[in-house]
Amino acid sequence: MFNVRDLLESNAYETAADLKAAGALKEPTVTVRHTFDDGTYANFLVVDNPKTRLGPADWPNLSAVIVQGSTWQFKGWPYTGGETEIFSKLIGFYMRFSDEIPNQK
């Protein structure tokens, strides 16, 4: 959450440790703007720990999830079919450094 806005809006990466050292605060939610090629845009709300921040009416509006590859991330989510159901309804993004071995989950 420290670097999500710069990463998603500007394709710029700075480590969370560097941002913390510079005094950045971790926000529980961040609004990210995506501008399309035709100049139109859409705002997306990035939420840290959605199971504590989203109400029942919010879950159907979820469009994507950024994952670490660990199944514990989805504990308490309102999808009885687990990861299979989650990724049939949402786009999943798994990011890693090129020198890291991908999580097999």
C-alpha cells in the first residue's frame, strides 16, 4: 500500500522500506486513476485487507485482486468455492521480481 499509487499509475517502483524511511504512511485505501488511450479515465479503489474494509454490498463490485500467492490471503472472503471461485469472478495479478522463483500456488 506504500507504493501502490506510483506502481499502478506511473509504472514506478520504490520499495516500501525506502518509502517508510522517508516518512510515508501506509493508507488503508488508495484511489488510483487509470487513463485510457482515448483520454477517458476510471478511478479504482485499492483496498488493503478487504475482508475488514468491505461490506456485503461491496464484494460484487470487486474487479481485481493483487496476490502474493499464499492461500491465507483469502481467509474470510465470502466465496465458498475458494480460489477457484475467486479467480473465475475476478482478475488476479501476481507480481514478483524477475529473479524470484514463482510461488507454485
